[in-house]
Amino acid sequence: MPQTVVRSLTLSLDTSAYANNDLLADTQELTNAVKVNDGWGKIESLTVIDQDDQGQVFDVWVLDANVTFGTENSAPSISDANAVYILGKIPVAAADYVDLGGVKVASIRNIGLPIKPVDGGTSIYVAVTNGTGTPTFTAAGVKLRFGIVQG
């Protein structure tokens, strides 16, 4: 019987200023995204907690394997062979954020992105690319919370 869970990931970020379209966070593991080895799920929501109060536009790339998206704070450079592991993209727009004082929070719902790890495990992977702008983050200032229906 499917169940809904929340899985959290604190992004590991470069602390220098980023440029337009730079890779904010290379591929990082979201553990226990599916309930059992070789299981499946569906990402239904994403909450972004920006403790650095940037409210940055970016794209969250979801992958079913641990492959590199490139070098952080540079243009993405995923290879053709590794691009086949991309399951989808979740855009985070400026209008998605609410300013709560010293933190901005974005909430994206009704995503409906199916997930299934290719290695038969329970983890999926996430990379994040910058939109426009030149934000500067602390090393752990952005947290992602995924609402996942697990089968």
C-alpha cells in the first residue's frame, strides 16, 4: 500500500558567488526516496528552505543514478551518457518564495514525477542549477524537502 513520506536534503554548496546558469550543487544523494530496494515512488511536492534569504531561481534536476552534473560554480557539463539518468526537472521560480524574515521558503506542489533508482537501491540523486542572478550561499544554507509517495 502506498505511503507518503518527507525526505530532506541539505545541499552542499560553494560559498563563492555564482553566475547565471552555474551548477549550484553537483549530484547529491537523497536517501530512502523509495521504501524498499528496487521500489518506486513519485515526487509530489518540494519545499525549499533558503536560510540565506536569497530567494534564488533555480532548477532541481532529479536523477536515478549517481552521475556528475559537472563542477560546482561552473556551467553544467553532464555527458551524453550520463544525461540518460535524468528523470526530470523541478523549476523553482521567484514567485514561489515567501519571505519569512531571515529565511525564504518556496513550496511547489502537484509535481507528479515518477522515481525508481536504476541500481536497485532506495536512493535517488539531485543536482541544482542556478537561474539568473549571482547569489552567494553559505555551505549548508539551502535545504530541500521532498514529499514522496512510495509504492
